[in-house]
Amino acid sequence: MNKIACYRPWVAIHIDETSQGMKPCCWVRENLSTLQSDSTLENTFFNEGWEKMRTDMFNADGKLPSQCPIYCQGKLTNSYYDDLFYDKIERYVHDSITWDQPPFELAATIANACNLKCKTCWIFDNFDYVINTEGLNRVLSDILEKSKDNEKNGYPLFDINMVGGEIFYAKPMRETLYKYIQDPDAGKVFNISFITNGTIWDQNFWDILETKPNSISHITISIDGFDKDSYEMIRGVDRFDTVLQNLDKIIAWRDAHVETHGYWGIYINTLINAVTYPMLKLIVDLYKEKEVFINFIPLIIYYKENHPFQCYTKPKHQQKCIDSIRDAKEYVRQIMISQELSSTKKWQFASMITSLQKNELYIEELMSEK
């Protein structure tokens, strides 16, 4: 039995924010298709490029194929997908059958407009970007039509993951969010997830969501820094307190609606960079009492690789960063040992350790390349 290192080539589409290229995730080196006005699920997800990557992933037998980077933080592999798909994938690869199952997730940068001025962000390179809406709507329509029986067949609901730009600031993103949150099939055929910087509280959205049970799969909030000064240094504006206040409001809304809307994850994306890596324990302290999951994110190494905030590729920072990560992991372990924790809090702290571990391994891989 081959081990599949990552199931994303079979279950996920990521649309690149500059080329509108389509691939399993943002880590994959080259686009496998391109979103165009005449795009359909058939000519984008079931084409030769995707099939080659699926075959290469299967034949890599637990490793990543050449289309993937040296190390990936976003690998999707677990017993759930093994049980759901492995036998079918093995049969399709051996018999050279083109994959015909629609994806469970589509992540797309709808538009790039944002109300922050983050020092290392790429969106200002293409600030007026708006996705090919005609092609996106056609692909989504194809997927949703094929996903109507997912729940009945034991598959997860399809997840529309909206990325930006700021979803409550960029008009095309906000319009797309409202379009799908008000769709009669929201919570029945598909879920919605999105990334926000947390600076804007859109009460109208939460009022609509009140009437749409089970329509949110998760929300990710991007928050950099460990205090007001570091946040402003990285993000270019003084909104740290506002973001934390809005985070608390989102947590409170989620917890107050668990019985009607189900429990959905709240994830915090926070950059490890030259400003933040010495203070990882302070970042843990920011969120350890909140029921959220922390994703420690590396700066993209091929974008602004000489930026002063970059630390993963700079020898003067690499070992210090690893030491700080290890220190933070031990700090989290001690919290887990010293406190009586609910199952959710244990899960939260364990995911923190896992995220830190991924970054440690990533830096070690980068150091070993030299």
C-alpha cells in the first residue's frame, strides 16, 4: 500500500491571486490550470496537469512529488481521507482512470483591496486585482451541482474559502460573501469560510448568519505581533486593541449559537518573522485563555526574501528562531501538564505545538539545503 503524503490534489483547489492559476494549494510550484471566462470544472480540475500531479503524488509513496516544495506546512493526510478515498485512488491510478470526484474545498482570492498596510504583504503589487468572476461562478456552479449528495454519501459539505484582501473592506469580496451566505443551499450543500484581519465588525453579516444554521465551517483571523507596538510595526496601522475586541465578539457569538449553528473553529494566523520570533511565548499568552487555534505562519521565502523581517533564510536568525520555537513548544507543554484542561483546550494546545513544530522542521530543511 502506497502512503499518500497529501490528498489535496484530489480534494482541493487553490486559485493564485496574481496569475489566477489553479492548483491544490499555494505551496505547489506551478499552476495546473488557469481560471478563465470559459472555465469549467471539467477543463480545470479534471485535466492532464492535475492528473499528472495526482499520479506523481501517489507514486511518491509518502513523500512529496517534484511539484511540491522541499517542505510543506499544509499537507493534508489522515486516516479520514485514507478511509474515504485511498482504495478509489489506487484503483484509478492503476487503471489510468481520470479522477471524477469534485473537490471538497475551493480557496480563492476574490479581490486584493485591504484597509491595512502590512510591510511584507504582496497585495499592493496588484492592488486592483479582482478574480475572473465569470469563470469562478461557472466552476463553483459545476462543483455545487456535483456536491448536492455529499452529506448523504458520507462526504463533507463543500467549503467555499474566501481569501483577500479584507473581506469586509474589498467590495467584490463582501458581495461574494453576502451572495453565498444568503444562498438557500448554505449549510446544506456547502459551507463558507473566510480570512479576515478582524478590524471591521459588520453587524449585518452576523444578523444574516443568525438565520443560516451550519453555514460557517471556520473563520481565520490574521493577527501579527504580540502587542500594540509590534502590530503597528508589521501592519502599518494602530488597530491591535480593535482586533482583539472583535476576536472576543466572534468567540462570544460562536459560543452563544453552538446549539443552532454547531461548533466551528476560529483560527489565528500569526507570522513568525524577525520581529515576532523572540516573543513567541507572549503570542501564546495572548490566546491561551481563548478557545481558538493558532497557526504560526512563515514569511513566504521567495517573496521579498531580503526584507528586514525575513528570518527563515537568514543565517543570523535561523538558529535563534529554532531555539525560540523550541522554547515556546516547551512552554505550551508545561501549560498542558500544569492545568486541568477540557478536551477542546487540549486540542487547542496540541495544535499549537504541531504548528510550531512544522516551522522548526521547515527552517531545518532550509538550513540543510545549503
